[in-house]
Amino acid sequence: MFLNEYDVIVVGAGHAGCEAAAAAANLGSSTLLVTMSLQNIAQMSCNPAMGGIAKGQIVREIDALGGYSGIVSDKTAIQFKMLNKSKGPAMWSPRVQSDRMRFSEEWRLMLEATPNLDFYQEMVSGLLIENGKIKGIRSALGIEIKAKSVVLTNGTFLNGLIHIGEKQFGGGRAGESASYGITEDLVKAGFQAGRMKTGTPPRVDGRSLDYSKMNEEKGDAKPDKFSYSDVTSPLIHQRSCHMTYTSLDVHDILREGFDRSPMFNGRIKSLGPRYCPSIEDKINRFADKERHQLFVEPEGWKTCEVYVNGFSTSLPEDIQFKALSSVAGFEKVKFLRPGYAIEYDYFPPTQLKHTLETKLVEGLYFAGQINGTTGYEEAASQGLMAGINAHLKVHEKAPLILKRDEAYIGVLIDDLITKGTEEPYRMFTSRAEYRTLLRQDNADFRLTPMSYEIGLASEARLRRMEFKRNESEKMVDFFKDTSVSVAETNPILEAKDTALITQGDKMFKIFSRPQIDLDDMLRFEKVTAYIEENKLDQEILEQAEIQVKYSGYIEKERNNADKLTRLEDVKIPEDFDYNKIKSMSIEAKQKLTKIKPATIAQASRISGVSPSDVSVLLIYMGR
């Protein structure tokens, strides 16, 4: 039925679990993926979309490392948008609207085609722990399965409790049972547990909506894609989303249900995501706002099911229906199911190492919402890293730890480990101090070589990345070496209302002007001839443009990152006794003893550790 012992067992088949299982198996570990429902692999429990602000960068990073999320997103997309194009490239963020059913199906098909990966459907109700080491799992039927490492990716299922108005019942998500037993075993092992909350909006019948009363939201005219590989292609046809608004009348109706709201009557005590609040929380916190945006998102190519983004709620279903019926375009709305809130167990992530291995139990890894994060992308990236590091540990190889100047994934994990979180953590570009380096366009440059080195990213991916890098560098050199005349340049400059030139100049200098973009440069015959001769694609052209226009900013940020690298190189012994440093603050000693940072740089990012504490620590370490 099972192998005598697996290298890696992954518990849970959401976004984190799927990436963890794929990574471990593709690296060569015998892997078992255990889930309560094989029909709901990689279920999009909330909105049918991947990417967005900072999240799109994470999906690109997952793809660059050899994960599956980017490929699955491309294959099942119904719309593509590059967000923040009006800003600099550090802020550009790809996002796709997904076909929910196809997304789950494609994930399952890719996993089933992955060697070394077995599947089993049952609830995991316990962990086998001996002398501080993980030994396997125990199922609800009492079956014990041995493993050298275990990755827990339980999402919202651990003691999950669903709230709709005054009604509450156990569940991991709508229509699925909660998971019991794992939290209790972890607490017995010495782990600190907590509760968090998230929510989801009603799903409605798109045939009952009047889209003529809404604003149409189309995808990009020239859509891109997530994956750097050549196994996917940009969309040719797309489905539109729509946008409408709440009103003061809608807000008044929602307030009618506040006395029955678990958010306000004390039934829900845990914190929800700050940056994705429920509709009742929005109108309570922002009482001065006359309206709030609602994005009306189709759930697939053919289904009539529609996701009402922005209307997450746990209010009674009668209030949900009455309020939504008062929104423009929703006057005749039919519900497929109401919105709800869900509370679940999580484990403060300061109990983890940067590999996502727990400090208390060797060989046990946590990834996803169990660590206090929110979002498919954040979960998937943690699953990928946990799967990679579980494999590397089992095979006695050095771990893969991404630094803050190497990836958003590195920022995410470092934030969780050093700062912890008391509310669902969501990634933003503002969390990354080196976001000019961590762009969505260069994730392959940053991460594919190191993934190839450990055996996950394929040689074909590496060669594709090298070709892109070499050709974009050659094109930048072409702009530096090629001159243009006054006659061919000034008409372009005049059309963009920028200063004319009085003598010939290098293309690089013309292209560097903020008013001039790639489309302007394509008006030069020399440029179009160069592109045709070298058969360059849009990805290479975009990379060359960024290198020309932002090279100064990129170099400055790289220098700043390099200055701080020395602190990353100063290691702190795992058993270091901070209490023996007399001149360090008591708070710093307590925080450092609890979190056990691996380097001075990590210590410096812990809340409560001051620059003077870091200086004392550096002196004590002989630096």
C-alpha cells in the first residue's frame, strides 16, 4: 500500500502542499501527498486569480525556481493584466484571472505526471515524533506511515470553524470537514498555537446580473504570461471582468445585520487580514466613504459562477442577499452560496528556521497559512521552499535559503521568522527594501542558476535564461554603440514634447530620456532591422529597455545591498547565550533567545533589537 518509509510526506494539497510535493519529488525524493480530498487538489478557496501587487513577482520567482504555479496559471488563465505599468518596473506586477475548475484539474494532471510522487486520501490526525525528531504521520483510520521528513500545509483546516451570521459549524472551507488532532500533537510537543480568521464573499449566478450597469474591465491588449519556459503561450482570447460599487443604501442595509455579525458580537475573537477586510469591517472602519469598489470576476471560461471580489462577509445570509441586491447590476441577483468567515489554528512562525524547518522537531516543516500568511502565492512559495529543503536535509545537502536581496520569497520568509505575525501576513512591494532588484522581469536571472545547481530547474530553463540575458545585454551595447542623426531623431523627440538635439547622438542617450519608450525607439529603422536580424522577442526587448532606463537606480540599490551583505555573512552559533552580554538590553536578550537568528543581519531585523544592541553583538562576535 505504501513504501516502508518516504523521504518526504506532505500533508495538505493546497497551493503550498502541491508545490512542496512537486519540488521534493522532482528533486528525487520518494514523496507522499496526503489530502482529505483528491478531488480538491490546489483548490482556489477564495478568488479565482493568481498574482497581483508583489504576488505576481512571487509567482514569477516560483516559476524561475522550477515550481509549477506559473505554468498552471498560464494554462488556465482567462485574462491577463500587468498591473502598475504607469509606474517604474519595480512596481510592475503580473496577474491572471483563472478558470477555477481548470486550475485544479491542471495541477492534478501535472502532479500525476511527476515521478516519485504517491497520493493518499485521508485525514491526518497525528504526528509520530520521537526524541525531538519527526518519524511519520498517523491517519484518522489509525494507519501509521513512516517518513524522514514531514511538511505540514494545512491551510484553514486545523480546527476550522465557519461563521455565517449567528450560525457556526466546523469546516476547513465550504462543504469540507475541518482537520482535528494535529494541533493537539504539536502543542504537546511544545509548540505555541494561535487562531486567525479569513473570509470569502458570496458566489452568484452570472446569468442574473445586468452587466450594462457596470464598468467593463478588459485584459491587456498585448497579454504577457507568467512562466519563463516555452511550454505556455500568452492568451489570444480573454474574458472581461466588471466593476460596480456599493452605495450608502447598501451600507445602511449591511449595518442592519451588525447585531448578528460574529465580527461585532464577540463570536470571532481572532484577527483577519488587514489588507483584505470584510465589507462590514470596511463600512465600520471607513464610515466616511460613500461607496466601495466591487470587482465582478467570472470563475471560468464557461461557468456562470461569479466571484464578488470586495464583498467578503460573515453577515447573516438574508442581510448579504438584501444588501447585494441593492448594488447596481445586482438587482435580480441569485446566490449560489453565501459568504462566510473561517477561524483556524496557526503557529507563530518565529518557531521556524529560515529553511521552514521547525526549531522544536527536526525534519518537520511548516508552509502556508499554518505560518500565519494569507494568499495562494505566499503559500505556494513557502511550500516550494519547504519541499526543497526537506529533500536537501534528507539527502544531507546544504539548505537553500534565499536572501532579502535575492527574492520576494526571501523577504517573506525572513519577515515571518524574525518578526512573526499576529494577523494574516500579505506580501507588498513596500516590504522589500531592494524591490528595484526584485523585479518580475528578472526572477529567472536571480533564481534559475541556483535552482539548476541543486537539480530542480532544468538545463533547458537555464539555457533559455542565459540566451535572454546575453541577447538583452547585446542590445544594450547596440544602443550604446549606435549613433542617430538629427533628421531622424528630432521628429520623434518633437512628438514627445522633449528637447531637440542639435547634432547626432548615441541611441542610448536618446532612449534614456524619461519621455522616450521602446515604441518610440522602434521608429528608428536601425532598431527594427537589429530586432529582425537577431529574432528578438518581447521579453528580451523589455529587459533591454529596463537596463537602459533604470541602470543607475539598479546599480545604486545593488551597492546598498552589497554593503549589508557582510552582516549576512556573520553567523551566530545556534546555542549562543545572549544573557552573558551585560551591555545588551533585556528586551533584545529575550527576543534573540526566543528567535535564535542565524546571522547578525537577521538579528538586526528583529523588533526590539536596537542598532546599539547589534553593535554590542558585533563587538562580542569579534567584528
